[in-house]
Amino acid sequence: MDILYLMILCSVSVGIVFLIIFIYNARNGQFEDDESPAVRILLDRDNPVERETETENKKINTEEKSD
């Protein structure tokens, strides 16, 4: 019967720790962006040439801004 009390105490302690971690992360904005991961797959480019062109354009734009 003593082990039952120990197991209840351990499970409640672990639950409280996870609750504290969840509240901490919720207040710091961990769960703010729940829209973009679901939409990101829809916006992905299928053509690798387009991806290479976009990355080259980004590199050129960042080089121009740094000058």
C-alpha cells in the first residue's frame, strides 16, 4: 500500500512539472504561430529551378543592401 502513495506522489509531481513548463512556454510565445506550419506545405515550390532563382535573387538583394 505504501508504493501506491509513492506512485501517486510521483505522478502528481511530474504532472505539476509539465504544467509549469507548459505555462512558461505559453507565456513566452511558444504557441503563437499555429497557422504557418499547416500552410507552409501548400506554399512550397515544386520546381527546383524556381527555388534556385529565388535564393540567388535573395543573395543579390542582400549584397546590394549591405553596400
